[in-house]
Amino acid sequence: MAHEEIDKVTGVSTTGHEWDGIKELNNPLPRWWLWVFYACIAFAVGYVFVYPAVPLVSSYTTGFLGHSQRASALADAEAGKAARAEVGKQLANASLDQIKSDPKMLEFAMAQGRAAFGDNCAPCHGSGATGSKGYPNLQDDDWLWGGKLTDIEHTITVGVRSTSPDTRMNDMPRFGTDGLLDAKQIRNVAGFVLSLSGGSVKGADVAAGKQIFAENCTACHGEDAKGSTDLGAPNLTDKIWLYGGDEASVINTITVAHRGVMPTWGGKLDPVTIKSLAIYVHDLGGGT
């Protein structure tokens, strides 16, 4: 049996451990600390059986109290769904202007529109809605079919050159592919068009191009070349180009006439989501 050593100063026995002449006293833990420790153990044991921690006590995860975190999560989800449904009913019965003027409905519409845009529109227009070649930038103020709330809602609903019987439709002639203009004429009219926004085409006769434009293009783009939202004809006097504003791109556009397609979202998205999308896109900064 080991000899018990008593510290002369405190009168407490030592543990036998010593470091550099310093001996460890065998002081017991404070009683309050021990009671807290034991209480924690008892609480943990009780918690395991009362709440869902030990399977197959009264069911697969519910414990003695019948509590289920999954059930609580589902209940919260249903409550959120019910709240959204209530606001959704308000949006369904409200006009776009009424939604814009009501802070609660506007907040809901913006959140839903942002989510719907990310799921359905971002693959083409980009997550920031700035578009790319062939896909319109929705943050500028250049709209083929109009930038008012009702215009945007209608475009989203029926699409462009898509499956809806009411889809937005225009067909620019394929002046080169169909032999309506020869290469020289196309170069000349491209030179005239680019001159309207400060550009140029090497070797183009701008005066001749102006005459060709008057004979072939004004019906849609107008005599001033500022386009028409009724016809979906772009403004050719600014520097915003859907398929590129350099010499080669403009000549190519006149030659083959790009005819991009936007899906018809009516029937694929519910009316409230389409309203929300219209408000979100309008709020990006380019809406009129």
C-alpha cells in the first residue's frame, strides 16, 4: 500500500504527482460542480428517451412525447405555403400597377419574380439579366416589343416566334440568303445603317445604302430608322445591337435575318408567377 503524503501547509493529501518540486494536491471537486455534472447526465438520459433520439421507443423517431422534427418542419412549410397562397390570391386579383403600389404585394412579387427568373430566364438572359449576343439585355432601355409593365407581361406570356397562337411575331427578310439583295447592296445598306450610330463599313456607298434602306427597310424600321415596338423592329440609330454592331455582324444580320425564339411561358407558368416576373424584369432598370 502506497504511503499517503500530507502537505504540511494545507494539510491535504497529495496525489503523488510532482513537477519541478511542485506537488499536486488531492483536492476534491466543489460539491456544486459535482451536482451540476450529475444533473447534466440525468438530463441527457431523460432527453434521449423523451425527445426523438432513440429509435423504436414509441415510434421510429418521436420519443415518449411524440415529438417529430420532421413533422415540425412540414408544419412550418405548410404554414409558409398558406401565407404565400394568401398573398398569391391578392396578386392574382390585382393589376400590375396595384401590385407596384402596394409594399407587401410588391415585396412578394419581387421575391417570386427573382426566383422564377433564375429558374427559367437566366440560362438565356444571364443571372444578371444583361443578356449576350442574340439574347436581349433586360437592364437597358431598348425594347423590341415595349418596356411597359403590360408589354413585358404579354411578351412573357406569349413568347416570341413561339408556340402560342398569339405569340409575338416578325420576320425580317433574309435579303442575302433569299437573293433579295446582292453582296454589294448588302454592304451599302449596312454602311448606311451603321452610319446612323457613328459607325462605318469599309467600301460601302452610304448614299446608295440609304436608297436601298428606303425601298426595303422603312416599312418596319421607319423612315427615321428608330424602329417600332408594335412590329418588334429595333431602333437602328442607337448603339445597342442584339446580334453585334460591328461591320461583319451587321452584314450577317442583313444577309441571314436572325429569328430568335423566346418560349411561350403562358401555361408553363401560372399567371401570378408571370406577373411577378414582369414586375421583376421591369424593376431591373430598363422598364418604361
